[in-house]
Amino acid sequence: MSERRRGANPPNGAKTAKAIREAAAELFFRHGYEATTLRQVAAKVGIQVGSLYNHISGKETLLRWIMVGIMEDLLAAQEEAIAGQTGTLNQLRAAIDCHIRFHAARARDVFIGNSELRSLSPPNRRQVIELRDRYEATLRELVERAAAEGWADVVDPQLQTFAILAIGVHVSTWYRPKGPLTLDEIVEKYTVIVLRQLGVQEPAGSLRTPN
């Protein structure tokens, strides 16, 4: 098999590759990974099925692209949000804000990531899980630091981190831009909920001296 056949992406094929990923994501979301065919992906992009192999080695490549891509984007957003703040509590608030906004904005990709992990082969599944573990570990570290510094009364850092993660996934299932609450209002309310659940009673944006 030639390098081109194995999935090499020609330098001038970046736009086509992006279109292929977008088409695959839409079809996986609407019909599921198993029910989607490469012929459907090619038709949605407007190319021949054989042309897909200039960019991918098979259908699983598309799923890996989507799932790894969203985790890399989420990790980058988390890192940027935290880097823009000083102090553990402000960093925790920024991480919560980022988590909720990202899941609201990328609901389609979040759905694919949560529902199709089982469809990946073990090596690709491990790659996604490792990225998820990195994201979770950063959030858990912030929760643990908040407790250690006296900002929060944490019962179980792992379980309380899971609770924060679950809020993002939940928001992705029901949030609509034209809903009764704006995204800013949703983020503000959920941030207060999370901080109170962690034993931090102050409204978002305020600070106190730790005990």
C-alpha cells in the first residue's frame, strides 16, 4: 500500500480534510458511527469514495480525529482559562466556567465522544482516555488545592470532581442558544452551585482570606 493510500494528507488537501471531518461528525451525530458509511461521508463532502483514502485509512480514522480533536481542544481551553487567573479559587472558577461553556458550545462533538468511545479500537481508545484523564486530573488538582489552602470543605476530591465533569455533560444535552437562560446566566448559576457543593459560599467573583 502506498503512503498516499495509508492516509497521507496532501499539502493542498487541508480544506478537504476539514470538510471530511465535519461531514463525518454530523453523520455520526445523526445516525451513529456504526450506521454511517464512508459512501455517505463522501457524498456529503461531494467527492468520490476513493478520494477519501487520500486523507484517511478507514472509517475509524474519522472517529479518532473527532474524539482526539475535541479532547485536545478542551485541554487547550482549560489551560488557557487557568493561565489567565492567579490564585487557586480564581483558577477553579475559570476551569468551571471553561468546562460549562465548552460543553454547551460543542454539544455535538461531546455527544459523539461520550457515546462512541466503545467503537474505537483499544489503541485509539487508550489515546482518548489518556487525554480525558489529563483533563480530569487538572480539575481534581484544583479541587484538592482549594481544600488544602482552606478555600473549600471537600468531602471526596475524586467524587466531587466527577460531579463537576457531569455538569458539563448534562449541559451539553439540553442547552439551546435560544433558551430561557443565556449561557452567561447558566455559567454563573452553575459556578455558584459547584462552589457551594465544595463548601465555598461566596458569590462568583469574590474572594476571602483562607482559614
